[in-house]
Amino acid sequence: MPAPPSPDVHRQSPPSPPEPSGGRGLKRGFAWAMGLGCWALSLWLAVTWLLPGSPWGPTFSSDGAIPLVMARAPRVDLYFAYYLGQDRFGAWPFLLARLIGGRDWAAEGLAAVLIAATWTSIFPLAWLSRQGVVAVGLCVLVPLVLALPEEVRPYLLDISQPYGWQFAMLAWTWMGLRGLMEARTRPGVWGWGMATTLAAALTVWISTSSLPSLVVFLGVEVLRARARGLTGWHRFAAATIPLVVGGTFERQLRRLYHRFAKRNHGHDFRTTVALDRGHLWENLRQVTALLWTGPVPLAGVLLVLLGIAATWAVRHGRRGWSAWASLSEPGWLALGCGLAALAQLPLLVAVSHVRLNAYSLRYLAPAHALALVALGVLVLAWLAARVSEGVLRTAGALAVAALAVAALIWRGPSEVKPDSARARDAALAVAQVAPGRLMMGGYWDVYQLAGLQPLASQLLPLPSPEEYQRTPFFIPTMKAARDLVWVQPTEGESPPAPLERELHGVKFHREPEPWLRVPGYTFWKYVRAPGP
């Protein structure tokens, strides 16, 4: 039987004299008011300054326009269960946005929803920390992790990527596992079990790469419960059910998606994630190089965490279960986040998808965010043990005041990035002269322009046949169209578009003069050729 939990070994100051419960409640309420104030103000600043196309926000590209195409589509089917034409990115956030907010979405609106959803990760992480000062501090730490590092912000807050939704759902699922492990009544077990199963299913649906981190969280919770005195295999087995059910649900949904896409669109849109035999060493070298990229390299954060873990093991490891039983709650939170970050790395080395996409830095973003949270939690716990509550309250009040002043003074960027402004102006101009028509051209043009147009006059985007097709359901529309708009990006003296095109077996002729010419783009009208 493990030893009972010992007092928090990190707190060295002598116990404070007894205080009336009312005084403790006032101080606790004031601390949480400051924390929630920081959370709300940082969220307001994020949705003001980090929207697509702004100087500090993600770049709005055709990839970012796909969620808008999904939310605005007149009807949805099983093909819309995942980000169009890609089975590694679950589409439930866009379907939910469509269900709650209707079809008239803009990029800024979906981005604001993503930012708000990512910001909710503060609450399960604070609940898991179980220490007042650390929990309140997370209301400042998590926004800093999400909004500041260049290795995290452009990817977690980009609507074209699954990582922001994934980060938030990982935190909520971990909270469910903790609640399920600690539940002491049958209704509690069932309630936490169903909530955790739903959270796990959504987490795996948004990205199957969540599974290694979920397994880590389960292992950490089993270890924590065992160290705190929980025995018997029934509860541990019950905690695995949400992950098994969630993973099975996603697997079956993806199988149905592949079958539907193959039958209706001629292609199953299956992501290549096989073991990358013959390239493992090269993958390891490239991923290791990525770990040292950026102002706050992930490798440096992981090395600091490993150093702290090694120091703790040397000092307390010989005590066995009693050492684990005395580990503080922030310590368990840091342990889970750190191990979950490490669990992402073997996947990046093993699968071919990362190499086929040029070892993009975006694949490290979830691990980077988890590692930074782990290190930040340890710093907060260290401060809580060594700095007086008065100083911490003063620091919290100053943080709230600084954020409030920033929110009042910084009303948002006055302009967008030049490329984004040029694309927006072109999108609005062509929507006025050819509303609702089919628009064809390059992949990186048609979707971006369609996503910048109002729903009432949005053109139907379809890339040229030789490019990747995310909207194959518009091909029958093209085959029946009498005319269409062809977008041609212009740089310098670009030659005119070809006089004749054969698109999916149908011939079209270009009219002599452009339909519309605006800075950066020329729009041509193609008319269906007479039949034989």
C-alpha cells in the first residue's frame, strides 16, 4: 500500500496563523477575479490583433478559405466530416459553427471562434493544477504561450490547421480522465465517463495525432491515482474506455468517409501516414534540426524540463511510491504536459506524411505549446513557494491594469497585409460583376478569393483539373455551365490566358477582352464551345 500523501515539499515558509474563513474567501475571490480579468482581456486583444490577414495574425490563404467553403455550403454530406479533401483534420468545429451560427461566416468570425475555443484550455489546466496561485497564474501563462511564440501562434490560431482545436480538446479530455479516476459514486463515474468519451472522440476526430498524448495523460493519471492510494484494476480499466471508444468512432467515421468520397468523387483522399521505411534516419535528422528552430526552440525547453526531472529523480527517486505520492499537483500537470510533448516527436519521425510536406514547422506546434505550459507551470509553482501572496496579488493587479490599458489604447491594426488587401479588393470586385458564377484557376487563387467574398455573391471555387481538388462536387456544375470566370494572377507583363481550354472533357473559349482587370489579378470570361 502506498504511503499517504505528504505535505507540499516545495513550500518552505512556516504556516500562516489561522485566518477567518471570510478573509480567505475574499482573497481567493480577488485572486480569481484578477485571473479571469487577465483571461478576458487577453482574449479580447487576441481576437482584435490576431485575425487572418492582420500584420500579427496568420496569413489567409486558400487553405484558410476551405473552412469557410464548408460552413457556407448549401448542403453537407459525409464528405464534409473532414476538412475537404483531407482525412487528417476533423471538421466538427465548422459543422458546429454552421449549426449554431448559420452559413454567413467570414474568416474573422471563424478565427475568433477558434481563438476563443483555444483560450478555454485555461480552465481544465487550472482545474488540473489544484493549487490556487498556479491556477490563477495559468490565466496569464496560457495566453502568453498561445499568442507570443512565433513557433506556436501562426499555427495554433490558424483556421486552416487543426492544432488550436486539438490543444484545447486535449486539455478537456485530460480533465475528464482525472475526474473519472477520482469519482467516488456510480453517477459520478457515469457522468465523467460519458463526458470524457465525448471529449476523447472529438479530440481524435480533430486529429488522430492526438492519440499518443491521450495515452500519456491516461498513464499519468493511472500513476497519480496509484500513488494516492487507488487500488484495483476496475477503475483503471474504466479510464481506458473513453480512449478506446473515441478512437474506434473516429476510425469508423474515416472509413465511411473514404468509401463515400471514392464512390461519389472518384478519390478517397487518404492521407499517407505509413511507416516511412528507408527515410527514418533522414527524418530524424530533419526533425532534430526543426527542434532548434525559432527564438524559443523546442529542444531548449525540453532540455530544461529533462534537467528538472532528472534533479527531482536524484533527490526523491529512492523514496519510491512515497516520492510520487508527495509530488505536488503542479508537478503532475507539468509531468503530463512534458511527456505529451515528447510523445508527439516519434510520430513525426516515423510517418511519411511529414517528409512529403517538407518537414513543416507547423507539425511541432502542439508539442511546443505543451512543453511551454509544462515549464511555465513549474515556474509558477516555484514562485508560489517563494514569493509572498501580497507580492503575487500586486503582480496580478498590475497585469490586469496593463492589459486593460492595452485593450483601450490598441484598438486593432489599422490595415491588413498588402497581399491580403489586394486579394480582398479583387475578390469583392469580381463578386460584383459575376456573382454566383463558377470561378476556376490556380489552387492558391480560387479558394482564397471565394473565402473573401460575401456569401450572397460568392463565386463557386474549382481549381484547374491538374491541381488538387478539394471541391470535386462543383465539377458537375462546371460541366453544365454556359460560362465561367477564370482567374489569372498577374505579375508584370503576363501573357493572356489561352484562347481555348478543355476542362474535365468540356471545351471553353475565352472572350477577347478581360472581364475584369484589377491590381494583381485578371479575370477572363470563358464561354462553352458549341457542341458538334
